[in-house]
Amino acid sequence: MSERTFEYFENHIRTYGLFSDKEIAMIKSLAIPKRLKKKQYLLREGSVCRFHTLVCSGCLRSYRIDNNGNEHIFSLSPADHWVSDHVSLATGAPSNEFIDALEDSTIIQLSTDSFNTLLKEIPNFDTLHTKVIINECRASRDRIYMMLSHQAEERYRQFIRCFPQLHHRLPMFVIASYLGIKRETLARIRSNMIDV
């Protein structure tokens, strides 16, 4: 697993066009590869987030559980996406969210200490971090707009456009939770859509 995972990680880092070979070697030297089994937690509510995580294969979800025990998924992280609780990571406060694997997944992690070392040693590493945060902010804003302005069927069509590789892989209840609709509503939408 490690060699292929590190190769994936290196290719991902190279897409930003920010780092020399020597800098990439340093980044890789501090990275930790890990496998997650389906349903295995990366982070639990009440724990402090201590890692920046890149998904190399599989898919993770970030969610909260309301007072009635209902899950509300607010982020899906398939391969090539970074995932963490940035507030907990930055402040050291306990997290309000859960992050777990929806499928068997491989990830690369950078601990807070390693991340801070890279920020000091590699000038462009802060640029990478900024790009990751901006991408996450953009995705969150797009999702908020979709939830506020689109009906259920258009939300699902948007989901398919954003995650074409996921709509056949993930369970219907996961997609429904992410879209903020009932599973039955999603089943009805799917049965009425001949182009899915």
C-alpha cells in the first residue's frame, strides 16, 4: 500500500506546481500513510483533530448528529480531496463533528507538528494550504447555495455533476442525508430520472 499511496500523494502535490523535488521529498518524509476500513472513524465528536488528511482512494464523510439522533452529512471527500476539522485543528478545541470512511479507503496524513514544520521550511507550503482552504470554502458556499435555492431533483442532478463517480457507489441514505432530503424522496427522484 505505502509505495502506491506515496506515489499518489506525490502526484497530487505536483499538480499544484509549487514545489521542487527536494521539497516534495521533505513533504513525503513527514507524511503518514494509513488504511481505513469502511465505517472506521478518522475523527469523533469530542476529540481534537490533529491531522491534515488527503484521501487517496475510497471516500470519507464529515457529519454531525442532532439532538434527535439524525445524521447530517455536510461534506463528502472522495479521492483527491483533503479532509479535517479545520477549527479543531487550528484551535485545539474538541471537534463538533465525526469523520468516517464510507468505503475502504487509503489516506495520507500530516500531523499538526509536521504541518507546522513544512510551513516554516517550505515557503510555498502556505500557498498549498491556502488553496486547499479556498477550495473547501468554495465547495461549502456552492453547497449552501444549492441547499437554499434548488429543489430536491436539481440537488441530486448537481450531486451527480459534482461527484459523477459516487452516485452509484454510495448508499442512498448517505446521498439523501448529504442532499438534505428523505431517502424515499431520493428513491422517487431516481425512479423518475431515465438518464441516471
